[in-house]
Amino acid sequence: MTAARTRNPVDVRVYLVGGDTGGRDLAQVAAAAVAGGATIVQARDKSVDHAALTAQTAGLQARLGDRVPVIVNDDPAVAATTRAGLHVGPDDLHPAAARELLGPDAIIGWSIHDPAQLADTAAVAACDYLAASPVWPTPSKTDTTAPLGPAGVGALRAGMPADLPLVAIGGIDQTNAAAVIAAGADGVAVISAICAAEDPRAAAARLRAVVDRALAVRIDTGAAAPLTMEESR
């Protein structure tokens, strides 16, 4: 009998997904966000070709070094070339196939739009984290399924392996991040909340403080506490 794969550890508390940075270099914005507390960064740009996404991913890796993992969205060839992690959706390369292609050390994540996806045990077993997507409507991703809401996040968490991290994405910022953590997410993925911020480092730091506090409250009491005035600024 084949032994179960040991999952790669991944910290999804503040997951930065690349987006519109207002003309600023994404690697520069990402470096500032990591300095503020972002724990993982994804290269995602549906408007560019394979070569440009490869360059963007390599640029992030060069700027961030080994401080945080760099993930590429939905391009296994870029992930293989750069040795980045890979994030796929339900209509993309199957996670098990991605695992076979990239090997045991690559971080692989899978977007969950419907709890029924959890029945695909081979896909779940191949992943190092899952993403509840979308939690709320978001202008950054308009081709998504119906929003899950915090209740949907809770349903996913209840149906997942306990040791598999769950990150929530879609319409999340520092004002509502605590709600999805309380529902069962282990972190939040954001685009505009950091990429569009005037000060990405400060935005990441505020979001990280909210997430860390909500995780601590969930461990202690099983419920999220209201934001303080300082956290809500």
C-alpha cells in the first residue's frame, strides 16, 4: 500500500494575488506587502502570454527570495520552468496531474467553488491548500460562481481534512477578514486590498493583524471578536 503524501507546509494567512498595481512594479508591491506580513504571493495575469507570465513569476522570485512561496496561477508550464507553486481551478489541470508533473515539493492549491468538489479525493490529496472562492462578489474576478459567504466557508472547512489549510478569496479586506477566519478559513487571499493600496506594506500589516487576532480568538473561543478602532482604519 502506498504511503500518504506528506503535505508541503504553507502559511496562507495573508495571500497576495497579483492584480492592478496602478502602474507600479508588481515585484516592488509584493516585496512591500511581504515586509508588512504577507505570507504567500501569486503571479496572476490573464492578459499576458506564457513568456510574460514566466518573466513576472521569475521577477517575483528574484525580489522575494525564499521569504515566502511564489505561486503561479493556472500555467503548469510556467510553474515547471520557474519551480514555482501552482494554483488551479476546477476547470484547469487536475491537481493530481499537476502533482505528477511538478513533483512532491511543489506547492499546489485548488479553488473550491462547490463543496461537491471535495468528493474528488485524489484532487484533495494532491493539494497543499484549498481556496474557498469566491466568498463575496469581487470586481477582480467577474467570471466566478455564486458567492459562498461565510456559511459556505464553514461548510467547506467541515468537509475538508483537518490538516489541510483553507484560504478564502473574493471581496475580502480588513473589514470582513475576521468573519471568514471565524467561519473556518486559515487565511485570506486579496488582490485590490493590497495591490490598490497607496501603502502596500501598511495595508498588509493591518490585514495580517486582523487575521492573526481572529485566528487567536477562534482558538480561544471559537468566535471572532469585533475589530478595534485601530484595526478598522
